[in-house]
Amino acid sequence: MRGWLTRSFATGSAVLALTLAGTAARAADLGSPPSGEIPILFNDHTVYAKPDILTDSRVLAALVKDGQLYVPLRSMFEAMGATVTASPDGKTVTATKSGASVSVTLGKAEVLVNGETRPLDVPPMLVNGIVLVPVRVLSEAMGAYVQWVPSRHVVVVRYIAPPVEIPPTPTPTLAPTPTPLPSMMPAVVPPLPTAAPTAAPTQAAYGFIQAAVAWPRNYNEFSAGQYCPESYVLSAAYAFANSRFAVKADFREDVYVTSSNLTDVIGNQYTQFATIDGGTAFTPVFLARQNTFDARVEYEVAAPRVYVGVGYLHTSNNFGYPHLDAVGFGVEKLPDLRPGLSLYGSAFYYPSASGNYTVPFAASPNFGTTYQQQFAIVKYDIGLALVFHHSPVYVAGGFSGDHYAAKQNAPIGQIHDGPYIGLGVKL
């Protein structure tokens, strides 16, 4: 195969005189490409301007790491007409085409070409779920040509499939022409079926904005499981192109009527509650509002869109108790936002959410005393996004909430959680 390609390149294109077939293509030989993901130009007709653009749900982009140039095995070999399969454990990947085969194993610095083992300078590796191999695998297995073009910051891959050899037509032996029977009808050859066009893959959105109404229950010193009839949640996220980083912001408001524990002689209803300074008090039943806002910076650790991150949390209310601030950490699965159902969820832990409270009641023995209130807060969410073809709007629903564990000068813990449903817009 390589001999035929060498003759074709010599006569077909001066560019192919730069072929790297059969050699290990190191970064020093390719004009010192920068580190990171590099776009690929394949056979002059398809340019993937960003490495995050997908072909058949796989990234078609090169990667430069530690002075070596890697390319995605499955994407490149399928583009050259080969069939790619993987072992049950996913560690060994084999490509076959026209009786030839090439096989690599993650972590092993060798390639098996038509049953012959050949050493590699570096082993194949797995990046974002994609098997990347050094470019030497392309040249030794398929006779391809690979070059880094520094002026365009692109990797050029050229491949010309070998011609199909047609065996010589044997000289037919003359035979007497048979006399057709009168009753014979000419054979009718059915038309060949037309292959259905392959739909182009839909690129995932980078970000979203989502709003939903919620029906949570609320438990704290003012409420014993009251529903929150006016609650809602807002969220927005953005995953940066060509990067593992993402940002997320989330706002939640729980609105509820406080518990009625006492009714006076004229019908007024009161809520009895435990105070921060250790006493009890009464207040007329009122419409309470509690808000939480958190902002997160996240780093992708698994595909698709699984992140770990750090977050900042701020809480507020309309009944005079301290506003709390905290820094925490957690995990998040952002929705894929491709047509169909997409799972998402998060769990973040804020170990020390705190704020100061000064007793405002002159009748209290602790009037004017300042207390630091502190909770450990877990905020969580799990849901499904239903995305429609050719529409930026999608439907989202799930279950979300937060749990406050009392740590210091907190009368009791708090719980606000329940189902929600709403709409989102892909960005």
C-alpha cells in the first residue's frame, strides 16, 4: 500500500513530497506546533475550525502533548473508509480495511499492523473518552501524510485510497447460441435501493438559561412543612469552547405562609418560633421569603459534561434573620442539550455559611447582643431536559432543594425542597 501511495504522491501532488509515512512525526519535525488541541484539514475539503465541532458524535481534532502530535483514531480511520471496533473493556481498538488491519492498546507503546508488532515512541491515550494515537499509526497503517502548518495553525492530513485492482477478463469460450423458447420472458432487474441520506450530527449548545416554577415544602422555626406556592428557580450555565471550564449561576426563592400556632380572641393568628438567643417569641402569621444565590466555577473531569467545582453561596430573607455567606465545593452534570432527553444534576456542600444577628427587641434581656449564626448547607438538583429538533427552547423538570444543618446560634435546621418544571433556552 505504501509503495503505491509513494508513486501516487510523486506524480499527483508536489505537496505529498513532504510525506511522513513510516516515520514518527514529532513536534520538532512539524514546525514547533503549540500545545493543546489543533484543527484538522482532511484531504483539502473539510475544515473543522474548532476542535469541539463533532463528526458522528466524535471530535475530529489533533492534540500536541509533550512534543508529540496525536490524532483521534476512530475519526481518522473511519474518514479513510476503515471499520473501527473496540474490545469489551474499551482498551484495545482495531481498524480494518480491504484485508488490512491495525490494532492499538491504551498504555502500550506498540501498534499491530497486519499481525506485525511495531514499536511506538509513545503509547495511545484516552482524552475526553476519545482514543488518540501518535501520527505514526496513520502513516504506518494507512500510508497517510500528516503535516503541521504553523502559518495556519492547522494539521493537514492527506490520504488517497489505493485503486481497486480489476482482474483481467478471461477470453470467453464461444458456444452455440441457444434458441430461446417462445414462452420465455425477459428477466427484469429490480432497481437498486437508494441509501437514505445520513443526517448531520447536531452540535450541543454551549450554554443555557432556564426558569421554572416549584412546589417545595418548607421546614424551619417559622414553618412546619408549609407548601411554598410562589416559589421558583432560575439557572444559567456556559461551557467555554476549546476548554474544560464552565460557569454556572443558580437562584432560588421559597415563598410560604408561616405556621399558625395561636389565635387570639378577635381571630388574629400568630406564629410561635424559637429565637436565635435561645428564647421563644410570637409574631403575626406572615408571608415569608427566603432566597439563595450561588455562583460556581467548574472543571470538566468526565464526558459528557461532568464537572467538579467551587461555589459561592449567599442567602437572604424578609424576616430579619442573618444573611449568610459561604464558599463550598461539589459536582455537577450539565445537560447535553441534544435532541431528546438529557439528564442533569448537581450537589454542592457549603460547610460554614454564616452571618451576624443583633437582637433588636428592647424587651429582650439580650437586647443589643450580636450573635454569629452558622449553618452547613447542602444544595442539590436533579432533572431531565427534553430538547426538540430545530428549536432553541426546551422543557426541563426535576427535584431540587437545600438542607441547612444548624451549627451555631441556629434555633433548628431548615429544609426547602420539592419538584419543579419550566422552560429553558439554548445558547
